[in-house]
Amino acid sequence: MKKQSNPIFSFGLLLFLLLFVHSTRIIAQEVEDEREFDYIEGSEKGPKHWGELKEEWAACNNGDLQSPIDLCNQRVKVIPKLGDLKRNYKFCNATVKNRGHDISLQWVGDAGSIQINGTEYKLQQGHWHSPSEHSINGRRYDLELHMVHVSPDNNIAVVGLLYKTGQPDEFLSKMMSNITSMADKMEERKMGVINPGDIKMGGRKYYKYMGSLTVPPCTEGVTWIINKKIRTVSREQVKQLRSAVHDYAEKNARPVQPLNLREVQLYGPKFSTGDKRD
């Protein structure tokens, strides 16, 4: 004899399936909308609207000391005695993380520091932007690395390195397999011990100015140090960094911001007219 189905059980199962499908759609929508800002031109969450998205992000639209900027020769003040940038980095455990809007290398523990005007700023993390956010005489480069440092009183100093297409960057090469394995995933990988000193700075000349974070909340009062030496990165490395982040951040460079009468200093040891050295 054929077993009769229980109408109460059938109704309960149907209700469960409907609720499951509905909840799955909600979760999918939440994941899809999880980003709080993007880099897409014309988007409601794009750079022109960052300051409108949250009250605490107002500086993105209203600030007078915003970054990035164009480092134009006509606005630069050469200061031969500005001083060498003192780096004292250490081997330290690190984790590479896909934050959706960028790839970040975060040191866990004491990775050393830089010293600016007698103040020590400890290294926290580094992340990449493509194309470069800062430009020099109107030219944007293929990639920019930001090394973020914080002082004991929570002031921020960022060292920026610019890259053009050429030979692969050795430091990036060590991490590429982990970066590509996280493509479009909000994941992280333990990298073991990494020496920040392996990141090649290049020349001794650098630009210095006061600016802001280049992502919301666009906090001002950030000391920027941009190395004048342009290093190289392969086309494939740039492509892999772009492919790893989410689509809305494939080109994750904020537009250049107004200088607003700020002074940009250029430290040039033994600088003289016609000096071509970096």
C-alpha cells in the first residue's frame, strides 16, 4: 500500500525551501554590496562621492590637504639639507591579504621603522595601486607601492615607490603565487618571515609633503615621502595584481587632488642644475 504523504510535513518542507532560497539571495546581495566605496568613474560610490557616503568621510570632498598630487617641477622646493631617509627594518612575520580594493602585505609584530625629523614611525603594512596615484610632471606610472608607518602618537607617514613597465620586481615575484591564488577572494595567506629591507628604494632623492590617506576616510596630516627613483615592474605582475582584486578596483588609483598652495620639498643630496642622478 502506497504511503500517504503528510500534508503538514510537505508544507513545512516547502516553507523551509522558500525561506532558504530567500535567505540565500539576501546573503548574496550583502556580499555583492559589501564594498563601501569603489573607483568606478560615474559610480555613486566613486571617488567624487566618497565624502558623501559617510559623515566621517567628509574630508574626502572638503579637505584642503588631500592626496595624491602631481609632483610638478615648477612647484617643488629643492632642499639639499632635508636629510637622508633613515630606514631600520627588521625580519618579521607577514601576511598577504586581498582586501578587495587592494592587495596588502601586513607585518605581524615589529618590522622596524623609518625616522623623520627625529620621530620614529613603525612599519605596519604595504599595499599596491595601479596605475600610480601620484604623478610626476603630469605622468602617471604603472604601479605605486605605499608603505604605511605609524608613530607612537598615531601620526602616519607613508613611503611611496613608483614603478614603470620593465624588468619584474624581485620583491613582488616572491609573493605572486599567493596573490594569484586569492584572485577575487577576500582571503589572506601567511608568508612567514619577510624583510621589508628587501624592498628596493633606489636613489636617495625624494619628495616630501603633507597630505592625506588616499582612501576613505581620507584622513589628513599624513607625511608623504615619494622616492624620485622610478623602479620597474613587469606587465604581467601589474596584470596579476589587477586581476586579484575585485572588478571595481581593477584600476584602484584615486584622481590627483588640488595642491592648494602646499609646499612640496625635494631632498636632493649634492643637487645642482642639470643633475640627472636619482
